[in-house]
Amino acid sequence: MPQHIVAISGSPQARSRSTALLQLALARLEQHDGDPGWQHVIHARELPAASLLGADREDADIVAALAAVQAADLVVVATPIYKAAYSGLLKTFLDLLPQDGLRGKTVLPLATGGSAAHLLALDYALRPVLAALGARHILDGVFATDAQLLSHETGYLPEPALVERIDRALEGRPVETPAPRCRPAAAAALAR
């Protein structure tokens, strides 16, 4: 059964290593699973700033983003790490989710940072928030340094070891098929 996959980019930049890492993970997922099913990418930076900061859950773009997360089986979250913390933009988006907004979902956390000194932010800053939101299964996080995602004219080039770590993290997904869920509200919001 194909999965419903939502990817959330918490980078404030249109061209960023964390978004490149997110795209790489989605490509590896598609390569592993063939037809990955339904995919939706949420770029938090593209959501209306006033609605995001004002927690306006009635804004059409916010409603659609929250509905996409609600409909997901697998949520991939990518963020740059600044000063040992995930991005404020991602935090602002995650704050819009209900307390159990990730209940029953598998989550793959991804992060990038200038050096390995920021690695622990994945486990000590982001993972607890994902758990507090009710994530059923949090996969091993993947952290990439600037040296592991080299800037290139066509984007970013990952080193082979990074691709292998993403593959290993994806292998940690639960083998059971997610139970069918009724998603009428989510489907209606996405149809807009």
C-alpha cells in the first residue's frame, strides 16, 4: 500500500542544504519503494508570515498544510541547525499542530549544520518535540555537515556516506502496513 508522505522544510532559504537533504531523502524513498504514493512538500517559508506568526489556523494555506500533515503516514522534517537549535521557522510551524498532531505517524528527522558540533541538536532539541506531538515511530535522524553536501551549480552534491545513512534510516521504518484511516477532512482541505 503506498504511503501518504509529507515533507516539511524548515529552512528560511529557498536554496539550502537542509532542503537539498530533504529532496535527497524523498528521492531515496522513491528509489526504495518504487511508487512512494502521495507526496506533499511544505516549505514553511512559503506560508503567509502573518498567519504563521499569528497562529491563524483559518488561513487557507495554513489549513492545507495542517491537513497534509494530518493525512500523512510518514513525515520527513528537515531543518538547518542554528546555535544548537532547529530553526525558529520550523518551531513556528510545529507550534500550529495540535498536541497530538503527529500521533500514529512515522517521522524521519533531518538536519544540517556547519559542523558536527551541532549534531546533538537533532536528538536533544528536535526529537523531544516530535515525541511530544505524538509521533509513533521516530526514525534515526540524519545530520549532514556543509562538507557532506557540497554546493554545486546544479544544487548540492551529497557524499556517498550521507546517502548510505539516509538509506539506513529509511530501513528503520516499521514493516507493518499502516491501518486505514478516514481522512475526509484532510482530503477536502487538500482539494482546495
